[in-house]
Amino acid sequence: MSKPLPKLSGLIKSGAVVPATPMYGLPDIPGPVARDETTPLIETQDKVAPPETSNGGRKLTTVNVNLIDPNPLAPREVYTPEMIRDRAEDLRVQGQHDPIHVIPNPSAAGRFIICDGWTRVQACREHKVFDTLLAEIHTDLSMQESAWFGYEQNEGRSQHCDLDRAMFYEKLIAAGETAAEIARRAKLSKTMMSFYRAYGKLPEDVLEIIRLHPGKFGATEAYQLAKLYDKAGIRKTVSLANKYASEDQTQRWLTNQVQALLNPNAQKAKTAGKTIRYANGVYKQRGDSFELVITVSAEQREAFAQGLEELLEIAAIAPATAEDADEKHVEL
DNA sequence: GTTCTGCGTTGTATCCTTAT
DNA sequence: ATAAGGATACAACGCAGAAC
């Protein structure tokens, strides 16, 4: 990849959340961790392959955690201190179950770039669990492919929030991939891709709120907020985002609020209604609107249609033009 | 690529019936 | 009387397709 890597760290910084990607080459990597030498490097060696092995073509080796750099195209953004602390605790209690995945760092010989397992690396560094982790080294993956590898691993473990996904997609787009290609590979409709891209249009103040409640602000919410930000400005957007999160409102509420703020005159009084379900259909009434979907047997069809048409005489209004008024048989 | 609309599914509140 | 379970209605959600 010859293109300069995208600089997206501005989208991703927060006091409460550890940024995943920002530096490449890592001038601020902490020095070697002073560790009790009596502690085994990997406490549960029976759960992992031994160091320096080749397992079905896989290159497994132990790697010093301070030699592992973040992936500039990291598929995940949101790492809270709690997540890292919990992972450190898991590693202490259970050891390392699965190897992390890395590629050789193309710009720093002897160093590696993480594909999958960055939480474990951070847990080891910050909470001094292990000096080294068992790693599978992928020499055949490009930076972009390694990021997709991590993305797929995280998706499999349901570890992504929508903000993670959106920021990953933005990085890939900045690195030259098209939105359509990403949507295809991530199995997203172009509608959803459009919603995910809304995160990138939000101002930092709103992203700060989202990072504090990553599960609360999905792509649909991001899209609504981006629309509000575009039309009504930052103050209204921040205020609404805060209210949405602090009052734990529903997605529908947020959509309605945005709609009301953008079209203050378009508010409609909510009308009461009813729904009756039958074995062969459903009848709904909402205010002045009636909806009927029903299956009628062949022998009853004519009588039903006649009765319904007589009923329609009460309320149905003829179309405005003579052309429209031509008799048409509309399927019921 | 963006936005709107509608559909199918899921979750939840409420009411009713039954068992204890 | 009341707790438990079932049925029903409706809100909420996620998403795709169509229109722009």
C-alpha cells in the first residue's frame, strides 16, 4: 500500500476511551515491562500451542507485547478502560486461550502490526499480565487484508459496535476502497452503508457523547443526528444526543424529535386506532385511515366485493380528473 | 449516494383466564 | 385473593426497495 494512511484519529479521541489506531511506529510505546520472573510467560501452556511451532502451515510464536503496533486500519475504535481491565483479569485467571494475529510491520523490522487481539495486547501492557503473547504471524496479508481479518474475527465474536464498524469503513474509504465494495464485503445494503457513513459527518462534540454510549447510538441514530446537524447545527444536535442518552429514549423517539425539529409544522397529533386479526387477514384503523388485507375464498369473493363496494360508497371520494375517474379494477 | 416508505420480526404492556 | 400463564395489541426495530 503506497498511499499515505488516513488520519482519522481526530474522530476517535476521548478521555474515557482509549484510541485504537493513532500512531504508526509508536514513539510512545512503554519500555519493557518489569515482571516477576517466576511467573510463567503463558500460564496455561496446555491451552495453546507451544512457542515457535508450525501448525498446519500456521506460524505460531511468542511475541513481546511491546513489539506489537496498532493497525492503522483497525476495525475497532471503542476500547474502554473497563474492557481492558476485564480482559486482563480473564488472562490472569484463564491464561491465553487463542493466539493473537499479527503481520510483520513493513516499516519497522522486528516489529509487528496487530490484526486481531489488540485488547489482549493492551491488557498485558497496562495491567502487566504477560510480557509475551502467543501470536500467529500472517506473512501473506496486506495491511488492508489484515484489517479485514480483524474485522471478521470481531464480527464473529459480536465485539463490534456500529461506531467501530463505521470508523473502519471510513478508514478503508480513505485508503482507497469504494463504499460499494465495502458494503458488498460487509454484507450491507447501500442504505445501511449510507447510515454508517453518517458517523463521519458528525462533529467531535457529538462523537464524544456516542463514545460514552456506544451501544445506544447505532447507525440509524447517527444518520438522524447527522441530518439534524446538517440542517439545524451543532447546539441542537448535541442537546438532542444528550437527552436521548441520558433519558434512555427509544430510536423512534429520536427519529420523531429530529423530524419535529426539522419540520416543526408537520407534527401530527397521534391518533388512536385499533387492529383486528383474523385467521385469513388483518383489519387496521389509524385515525382517518383504514387498511384491510384479507383472503376471500372463490365462492365468497363476489358477495364480499359487492358488500365492500356498497360500504365504500359511504366514504370513498371519486378521483379529480375524468381520466382518473374511468372505471378501474383495483385488486383488493 | 441520499432519503423516504413500508414490511416482517421482535419485544413489551395489558388484559383475561385458570390454578392455587 | 392472588399468582401464573396465555392471548392479544401495539410499539419498536432493522432492513430492503424505490424514488429521487
